[in-house]
Amino acid sequence: MISSKKKSMPAKKKVVEFTLYPVKNYSEEYQVTGFHYAFMSTDNKMCHHWVKCRDFLQDALRNQLTGRNDQIYSFAYRPGKDPKVDTKTTRMLVKRVPNPITKKDQAEFDDMVKAALRLINYYEKVHKLTPRSKVIKANPDYAYLFQGPGVWSQGAVMIALYTFLIRLGFFKPDFKDEESLMKEYDRIVKDPKAANDTKYLKTVRNNLHLALEHRGEHLFKKPGHKKGDKVLFHNSDMSNFHHHSGIVSLSQFNTPVKDLNDKFRKIFAGKK
């Protein structure tokens, strides 16, 4: 007897279709991981062209919050003209260059993305950041959308942290708890394949939890921020802000804001 029940069709995987930003030439350093980033607006448009230097992401958000039209290394985010960066929900597009074409290369990138998401979700769980980040396939290009708590897009240090954790997915850290994660970090800092990232990790690894625990101190708009108040780094010149506003500079106490440096010198030293 033939069953009258219809076989259920497998659910289609969700894919986000986004609008590409016009291509523009700009100056960037080589990054061995090949990861490129772009903020995506609420209506699925790239807010700016693809960047591999994560500092440009911080530049874009500061311009949006201050209304400035600062440019550096030919990168320019134009407030009111370019699609708006969403600060209520983090929407970060990520692709790899050269673009994965073969099944093998695509599977390799897929594994890196999964590892990055697992790392991000670990820190989100520890620090009670919700809703937890998730990844969605994105087209055109073989890309992914990282979508998560808005706080990741509310400060230069937070943006730097989020995108750095994504890039650490390149090394596919395998861990189950803090102890095993530290052992993976030991492995990564000795990896010869990515000098910049291994150098950065060596500098920041012991400060990641404290930076997240005290995130209110380094957001563009601190808790209690009122309309008309200046955002953090508002008066910093473009070059200094671009090069010294992320988690590495915070760990080295050389951000453009002295009070911030002094505060985290005590926090990272375990002093109240």
C-alpha cells in the first residue's frame, strides 16, 4: 500500500542577498588570512566597500556618529549618503580573497567561519551578550553575514574585538573551556603563517575578558550618554584614531584618550 503521507522537503538554507558597494581603490596592507569585511545596513546594502584593514570599520562608524567626513588611505564613509551602519544589531559581512571557487576552498572557508562563530559565541556566553551571534550565507560573492548583539558595533574597541575573533577563525581553534582555549592561543601565537594576527593575539589575549567586562568604559556612547554629549574619540585626529583606537592600542595604553589609557592600565593590572 502506498502511503498517503507526503514526504517533507528538506528546509532550504537561508541566504542573504546584499547590494554591493561600488568598487573603489584604496591603500591597505597585505593580510595573509584574506578576510575582508563590510558593515551591512538594515536593508541589506553594503555600507562601504570591502576592507581587509579592520580599522576602516571604526572610521566608518565614528564618521556616522559625529557627522564627520574624515578620509584616510582613500577610504571615506559619507554620513547621510552611504547606507547607515546598524548599531542595534551587528551586521558584518565577511568574505575571503581570493574568492573560494572550488568545493575544497569553500569547505575550508566554511570551517573557518564555523570556528570564528564558536569563538565569538563563547565570549558572548561568558559576558551575557544576547542574542548570540549567528552566521548566514550571503550573495553575491561567497560571503557570510555575521549577525549578533548591537554592542559589538557600538565602539571602536568592540568592533576591533569582533572582527579579530572572526579572523582568528582562520586558525580553527578547537576548545571546550577557558583552559583549552588558552592552549589553542599558545599554538596560534607560534603559528608562522600570520605574523600580524599572532603578534596581536600575544598582546591582547590576557585582556579580552576584562575588555568585555568593562565594555561600557570604551563604547562610543557610554552608559548615561545624553543627546548632545560628545562620543568617545570625537576630537581625536583621523590618523591617530585610525591607528590607535582598537583592542591592541587599548592593551598598550596608547589610544588617543589619556583618561581611557589610565583607566585600563588599572583594569588590566587587576586594580580597582
